[in-house]
Amino acid sequence: MSGNAVDQIFIRAKEWLLSLLIGRVPDWAVQIASSLINIAALLGVFLTLFALISVLERKILGRIQNRYGPNRVGPFGLFQPVADGIKMLIKEDIVPARADKIVHFLAPVLIAAAAILTLGVIPYGRNMTPFVIDGGILFFFAVSSASELTVFMAGWGSNNKYSMLGAMRAIAQMISYELPLIITVLPVVMIVGSLNPDKIVDAQGTYVFGFIPHWFVFTPWGATAFLLFFVSGLVESNRTPFDVPEGESEIVAGHMTEYSGFKYATFFMAEYIGMFAVSGLAVTLFLGAWHAPLPFLEFIPSYLWFFAKLSILLFVYIWLRGTLPRTRVDQIMNFAWKFMLPMAFTCLIAAAIWHYTGRGWRGWLWSAGVIAAVYFTLSILLETKKKFAPRTYRFAE
Amino acid sequence: MSAVTFAIIAILTLAAALAVATLQKLMHAALSFAVMFLGISAFFFLLGAEFVGLVQVFVYIGAVAVLIVFTVLLTRHDQEKTRGFNWSGVVVALAVFGGLIWAITKTKLLQSAPRPIEPITVHRIGELLMTSYVWPVLCVGVLLTAALIGALILVMEDKGQ
């Protein structure tokens, strides 16, 4: 792989750090040090990003709602996260008397661990994947599926009805949306023929006619899959308009009701890091990861492109939060099973058609036709005249 | 290095398994179950079967453990009730242990050296599933679809009445 000096500056820096160790300590220690450097870099970058985005989010929301947002601490209120962090650290940590102490304590720890682990397999730039695993995409989903259990631990360990209700809601929507989330990834995996994130990035590195980047979002199935993936990611990270599990007006703060001080901050952090991870995966799968949008822009370092695309997606997250009201639980569920899932399967079929019609303009038209047909059929079928009456069940009484 | 890792994982997995059997609260037992699954997936990683290890985490922790936890929550159980010591359980456990020991000691060890194992990649697994093992895969697919439809029928809204 090529790459100029600025592009590879972090790789060189790591190699230099490791060269200080080689020869003085045994090989396994060098390996551990190499991993530790990756972990430290990941944590450093993403915790800074978390601090930045928390203040930027409040600023942007303020702008949307025609007010100032935080502007007291430091220039433009930029030191607000520092003040918030100190506040969270010195707050009293209250554990309910009837809570399950161990489970209550472990839940925030594990949820943060799961969120941070998912960051490890995303390629941030040329040669900049922290942990290269052959089944990287699978690893991402395996770890994020474990976070459902931790949400449950938080809800159950608190011994509080609001916590429990919040956890039930969270798990219901996370399980429902995990399906479209994973199935929309399948077309990309199928077309590339690999679960390795680096190979998926390489497959998007060329240009059609010398200027249109070969990103999957520019194919009909890719565009549809990207939208579905983005919405599912929004639900998975419990963000507005899908923040039913922690809807303040209904169940206080859902599974986080009984957490205070730094434990609450840990949940907050895990939520944001989960958001970064899902957006990062969306950038990797559909938006060409660290590749430049135009060939002559390749001189700009790859990691800058990645973080530029990531920040655009994060901005959309904040924008949606400022714009849309909260949906109802049954609306979310209906949307998942009646619309998202069939559309996700359609993407899979459309990608297969695109592949077998030669991946050219004919495939483009055919797959666009299939997706449009299914979309219109669904929109007609789902247009039912709702009767409002108490729900009755046939067997489960 | 590998032996030490094996020992650590084995101790953790066995401890979690023991906790599942002995803990008083059902929820704690269910959560220890998840830890045990994690230990087993660590064994798969140690053996170089990356894909199986990841699927183990995915299916057993992401789905089965959540299902168990849900079931524990939705069914009625008395936390206060203390159970007496179950002697029949000891007999069954001893019988199983004895049977396993007998089977292991009777088994002849293979004398030939193991063949060199080619690395199992995700690519190769996919290829095999779509060629040699395509019928089992399809059967599992049909079975899971049937289960899904069954679950839907159970919770379907009744329009007739």
C-alpha cells in the first residue's frame, strides 16, 4: 500500500515507539505494547470526540431552537465538557438500598466496554485498522449484541419499575432493529465477498469515468441499504426520535433512572461511543471509508476524510434530534417488522441482481426497478385504515 | 503461553458453570451462564476457530442469554423459598461423571500424528455451506421460518370476534 508521509504519520509514530522496545524486551511484550498503543490512541481520540460532540450537540440544538446553548465556560463554551466531567466526578454515587449491588455496579462498566470494543475493528485510515480480524464485521455485531444484556442488567439491578420498563423497551427495540441492521450489511459483504473491513474499503477505492467514486452508496441497493442502516443505527443507539427506552416524560430515564454521578456519565458515554461506532461502520460500508470523493483530492490524508464523513453523519444525528418528536413504542415496532425488514431483504435481492447483470448500468436499472416495485407495493399494503379498539389476542390470553 | 491462557480460561469457565448451578438467585445464574458462554468462545479463539468463536458470542450471549433472562423475568418464582439438598441430583451427577471417566479411559488414543490443519477462514466456511452442506442449511432455514411464523400466530390480533 502506498501513502505519503503525512498520511502515514501515525503509523510511523507507532513504529518508532515500538522500535524503542524491540531488542530490549521479549517479543510478546512488544505485541502487548503494540495493542496498548492502539487502545490508548482509540480511547484518546474518541473520548475527545465525545467531549467535543457533547458541547457541539448542545450548541447545534440551541441554534435549532433559537437560543445560545452553553457559552459561559471558556471560549464559545468549549470547556463545558471539562466542567461537566468535574461535576459528574464529585457527585455522590447513590445506590438504591434494595438494588442488586453487583449487577448494578457491573452494568455501566460492561456497557462501556462493549461500546469501546466495537470501535476496534473500524478502519480509520490507510493501514489504520486498530485490530485486524478476518471476520471484523461479525465481531462488531457480536459485541454490540452483548450490550443488550448489559442494558438488561442495568434495568434489573436497579430494582425500580421505571428502570425495568426502560430496559424491556430498550431490548425489544434493539432486538427488532438488529435484524435490519445486520441484513442491510449483507449485500455489501456479498458483493465484496469478505467480512474483513479492510477488503470492503479496498473494494470502494476506484473511480468510474475517473471521477465518480466507486462507493456502494451510489448503487440503488447501496443507497437503500445505507438509509435503512442509518435508521437502524439510530434506533440501536437509542437516539431521538427513537429514544423510547429513556423517554423522560414517561419513564424518567429508563434503565438509567437509578444511576447517578459517574455511573450515569458512563452510560452517557457508552451511548455516544455506540453512535460513533455505528456511524463509523456506515462510513466504512457505504461511504467509501477513508477514500477521497474525487481522485485529485487523494493528497489529503485518509484519516481526515474518514473523520469528515463521520462528522457529517454525527451532524445528521443531532439535526434529527432537534427536528423530530419521539415516536411511540408500537410505531417503532411496526416500522421495524412491516417496513424495515422487507426492504432489507429487497436490498439483498437487488444486490444479487446487480451482480448477475454485470454490475454495470443494466444492473443499476434492474436493481432500482426491484427496489421501487417493492417500495410501492409495501406502501400500498401498509396503507390500512386503522380501527381504534382494545387489542385482543387469539391464543395468548 | 498457550497453556497458561488455557488454564485461566478453563478456571473462569468452570467457575461460571459452577455458579450457574449453585447461585440462589435465578437472574445471577442466568448472567453467569453468559460468562460461561464467553469462556467457551474464548476456547474457540484459542483453537484458531475465529468464526465459530464470534458466532458463539453472537448467538449465545446476544440471543440465548437474553432469551433466558427474559424467561426468568416473565415467569413466577419464589426467591424466599429455600430448597433442601437434592441427593438424587448427586447420584445423577456421579453417574454421569463415572460414565464419562469410563468412556475416556476406554478410548484408544490415536497413534498417528494429526494432519496439518489448514486455517479455517470465513470465506472457506461460506463456500462449504453453499456447496457440500447446502441441504442442511436450507433445512435449518425452513425450521427457523416455521418457528417465526408460529410465534407470529401466537401473538396475532384476533379480528374474528
